[in-house]
Amino acid sequence: MINRIVSLLLLVLFSPVFFVIALFIFFEDGFPILFQQKRVGVNYTFFQIYKFRSMKKNAPNVATHLLENPSQYVLKSGSLLRKLSLDELPNIINIVKGEMVFVGPRPALYNQDDLMALRVNAGVDQLIPGITGWAQVNGRDEIALEEKVGFEKEYLERKSFWFDLKIIVLTFAKVLKSQGVKH
């Protein structure tokens, strides 16, 4: 419940930022401003995640690292959005809807069966996905799936308000340094 209340307050607080980002995306590549993608939620349920669109309209709907030449699809504004993780701001809508929380494992793509198999075996699939998590502050996109799920399992075992707070503080530090981000 606290996640939803805080996310509603953040939506109001960040509304000017949302507006400016929307203008940049619109003037560079038109509508739509938001990108929606099928993701895996708690207990292997599916939901639509919301993000600011950082790629051109003709980009294939797959993980960026699976593209042969991802830079040809990334918008100029999208590169900055990704570097600062601002493309994730609309995830706040998913928190309001109860599909995500602030801290938990990042929601897998609907077709990341390898990741989901590891999560099911580790019991991590029982966690509500988050905007950030223990795996994100320990390597994000730069670590192997097994290591990522290891961090997620550790989070499951250590989950607490103080651990969440530590992860949020570390997330801001990593974002400011652009550590672990693939553009």
C-alpha cells in the first residue's frame, strides 16, 4: 500500500519532468510517447510495463542486447533517457496499478524463459517485480543470468525496509555514475 501512495505522490511531483520528456520524444519521433511491453509479474503472471519510448517506432520488440546494431534504433533523446534511467519513470504507473513495487527483481520479458526458469527454481518468481533491485545495483545488465538470480534470491532472503532503503540509495548512486547501463 505504501508503494502505491508514494508512487501517486511521485506521479504528481514528476509530472513536469514527464511533460518535458514527452515533448522531446514527440518532436524527435512523434507518437506514441510511452512504450508498452509484455512482462512477467509475480507468480509468472503477465502485465504491460510502461516506459518512455527510447527507440524508434520501427525497432523490433526484443531486448536491446539481442539486436544486431541497437544504436541504429535508439533515439537521440532515448540515449540520454537510458543513461539516466529516466525511461523507467513510467514504471510508477505500474506501481499505482499494483503490478510492480519500488524494490524487487526487474520484470523479465515475456519470452525470457531461461531467466524465468532460474527464478522459479530459486523461488524468486514469488516476488513482485521492482523498478530497481539487488541485482541492478550489483551489475545490472553486465552480469550473467545465474548471478542475477543469485542476487535476487539473496534479496528474497534479506528482504526488509532497511535493505530496500539501502538498494534505493545505491540505485541513485549507480544512476548518477551510469554504472551497469548499456545504451
